[in-house]
Amino acid sequence: MASSSSTSSTVVGTAIPAPRIIDRLPPIGTLGPLVALAVACAFFASQTSRFLAGQNFSLILQQVMVVGVVAIGQTLVILTAGIDLSCGMLMALGSIVMTKFATDLGLDPYLAIGCGLLSSTAFGYLNGALITFVKLPPFIVTLGTLNIAFAVTQIYSQSQTVSDLPDPLLFFGRTFRVGETEVTYGTVLMLALYAVGWFVLRETAVGRHVYALGNNAEATRLMGIPTQRMLRGIYTVAGLLYGIAGLLIVARTGVGDPQAGQTDNLDSITAVVLGGTSLFGGRGAILGTLVGALIVGVFRNGLTLMGVASVYQILITGILVILAVATDQLSRRRG
Amino acid sequence: MTTTAAARATSLATSASPIPVLEARGLVKRYGHVTALDGADFLLLPGEILAVIGDNGAGKSTLIKALSGAVIPDAGEILLDGKLVHFQSPLDARRQGIETVYQDLAVAPAMNIAENLFLGRELRRAGPLGSVLGMLDKRRMLSEATSHMQSLKIGIRSMKQAVETLSGGQRQGVAVARSAAFARHVVIMDEPTAALGVKEGNMVLELIRRVRDRGLPVILVSHNMPHVFEVADRIHIARLGKRSCVVNPKGISMSETVAVMTGARRPEDLPPEALA
């Protein structure tokens, strides 16, 4: 004790032991989802020979691409300690606006796509504005806009599916060949968006501010970062991403479907949580969300190939979510 | 060594042209019919630790808020390096070189030390990678964080450690280091030891001295009299929305200081060596 007080005059703070190898490894939060995905793939590969084929992986990516893009926006929102329940409805609204504008109004298809993206983006901004200007909790705001966007979509489309779409709206459903495998342009777009999201969050100051905001909003504000403007920006960008997801679902199904997107809010939150991002904000990674979405996709695909009924797929997804959060919490408590 | 700072402060105060780093004259702030500041004066000299003490409701925290830009006074003037300033926000004050360390450990827990040190002032890479893509220069931030923490002798090995893995004192160390790194004129510390244990509190006091010894004047707001007497060069006593007096901790006892603070003793009755 006496010796420690003499050292404290030269060095402030007790020295911390040099990092052990175990500390250098990424925490379970980042590595866990990847391990789970690998285990799931290994399991299904051992169960059915059709699983381990390039064409099947391409199919999984196609099945994942819509919720995958929605989940990028959801990740951004959750990193700020928020939540977005309206995402699926903003996606449906965007897809109805772009398909109706291109067919009924006879607008130039590209302009129609722009209008669709704009409508989702505007609703995203509305979310952010209500949260920052009126100071309402994100849960309530997005629950409200979920219903509003749903109703607007139904009224405008008269609950009718929009078909006979011009080519540009279907582009992202088209495929190109990589060797034997057919890959859709939509999956390429999804992966590109993840790459952009990863870059912004990891390599730029804005990305760091998103994490800081989710960690300690007041400290972030005191450091001179315009947190309220950032929040509006994040909900707006999330809205744009839901619009892009709307374009993808149109391309994938070939129609504008006003009933689309009804489970995408919970599905995207599932992907985010499975990917190791904390619902309390400030912790997590965007690529984890991609892995999370793929885990759900792989389970659905693998179980279907094994002939398991779809109700059981939902059952297993539910168990996975609880397992993922439980492991995460336990690893934090241990650390 | 102990006399230098106090002697310098005294000589500066008595010499003909001392330019105070931060000065306030006749600050008034009213909240409805409550007068928080009633013509308060304030003077901070170069290279000193000035403690600000006062009973609850003495106007101490409103004074500090006015100096750090968090409150805009109704009347009076604030001078920074002899020039009149009007802070509109804490950010405004920060831009002009006044950094504030808040008592509630204003750090982002899940982020690492280097990220916290540079929060809001991130360094970008040179060339188009930085200017066009906005890429961060993580390596430079890490090495600058390391050398800065070493120069303040804060014993933390890795700047990549998450702040939440540090002790309370070390976290406060990060907050103080951040302010010291970016302050050009003044560091204001609002109850920096209030949330800490004895050992950790001493650690932070040591750190405050180091910041002062590097030439940055420090305003220390504290309720902790032993801490105040341990590090302060001069003590500003706030009372009834005004500056009651400024005392010299070498010439007055703790109990007499408290007596002045509470109004039990008038500053006029103090012996001359007690005043600074």
C-alpha cells in the first residue's frame, strides 16, 4: 500500500495488465453470429445435399435481400437507441407509389421510382422530426406512422395489386451468371449498401457520432455534435433505405403489393438482434445485421429443403432470437 | 515549488498590466423573481488553479454556467484574454478555448479511449481519402491519444480499451485529458471528484495540478474543502449572487473560509494575509 501511494505521485491511475490474447479476440457480440451462421450452414449441408449449391446460396440471398436492406435502416436507428416499427409500411408505401405512378399516371419509370423513394424518405423525415422537435419516443412515433403509412397505401391503391410494370422497375430482379450460378442485381445492390453502411459507420466521423449518440446522447451533445439534426438525418436515411427495399420487393415479385411489408419491422429487428447489435443503442455492427438476416434466411431455406413445415421455421426463429440475446447478455455480464 | 504559482498569481495581481485569462464584471442573471447572480465579479489569472466555492444558492453554479456558455447573463460582461466575449452556447465557449469537464463523467462508455478523446474533433486522413470520403486517421488519433495520456501521466496501456472497462477515476482522467488537449485558454472542472472515492479523487487532483503546470489555468468548482485547500492557488468565495472575496489558502484556515462562505464572518474582518 505504501509503495503504491509513492507511485501514484508519478503515474495517475492503477496500471492495467497488458492485454491477454483472449482480450484481443473480437467479443462474442461480433463473432457469435458468424459462428452461428457457420454452424447452421454445416448442419444443413450435412442434412441435405441440395443445400450446398451455388444456386441455392443465390436463392437465399434473394430471399434475404428485401429484409436485408430494411434491416440496414433498422440498424442505424437501433444504434441510436431508437426503434423503427414503421419500416415495412414505408417500404410498401414506396413500392405502391412507384408502381402506381409508373402505370396509372404513366410517369417515366425512373421518375416514378424517384417519387416512390421520396415518399418513403419523407415519412422517414417525419419520424425524425416528431422524435426531435416534439420529443416523442421513437416507439410511439413509428407506431403512429406505421398505421398512417399503411392506411395511405391502402387508400391510394384501393387495396389492389399493381401489375404490368415497365422494365426499369423490374431490373433488380434480373440475373446475371457467375459461372453456373445466377445472381440477381438486387442482391448485388444489397451487398453494396451494406458495404457503404460499413464504411460510413467504421471509417467516418459521422459513423462514430452515431455510436456516441447511442452511448450517451447528452455527452455527445456537449461535445458539440448536433445530435438532434443527426437523429433526423438517420431516420430520413432509414426511410430512403425502406424505399429502396420497396423497389427490390417490386422487382422480386413483379408487382406492387399493398399487403407487403407487414412483418418486416419485426423481421428486421430480428436480424439486427441476431447480428449482435444491442437494442439499448451504441453497440453493434452493420455487418452483424447482414449475418443475422442470413441466419434467418439459411434456417428458412434449410428447413424447407428438409421438408419442415413453415410454422416450425417461425418457432425456430423465435428460439434463435432469445438465444442470441441471452448469450450476448451473459457474455457481457461475464466480461 | 508550492509558492511559485501563488507568488506568480500575487505578482500578476499587483503588477501594473496583468491580463487576466478570464474576467467577469457585474454579471446579473435572474430567473423570474429569483436573482441567481447579482452583480458578480470574477477574475482568473494565467497559470493558476482558482477554486470556486459557495453555499447552495450562492450563485456559484450560475456563475460557472455563464463562464462556460451554458447560461447567457442578463447584464454584465465577460472578457477572455482582455477581449469582450458573448457566449451563446457551451459549444461557442468551447470554440473560443474554454473546455468544461462535467461531474457526471461525460464519456461514451462502449467507445474506446482514443475515440472518446477525439469525439467531435476526429482527425481525417490526408488527401482525398479524408477530404472526399471523410475517412478517419485512426492511427494518428491512437498515437496522439497515447502520447497525450502519457504526458499527463495517466497510466492506461491501451487507447483501444473501452471506457466502460476503466475505473471511475480513470474515466474522469479521460474526460480531463480530453479537455486539457483541446482547451486553448481555460479548463473548467465542475465537481470533478464528487463521484469518486478517496484514492481516485486524489488521482484527479494530481491530474488537475499537471494541467495547471502545463500552463492552462483551471477553474475548480468543488464542495470538498480538503480538495480545494490541497490544490487551489486562490479561492473565490461566492455568496448571495456576488463575489464575497478571494482568499489565499496559505493564509486562512478551512474553518474560517467556511465561515466566510456561510456569512458567519465578514470578509472585511479577515487579516490581510488571508486575502488573495
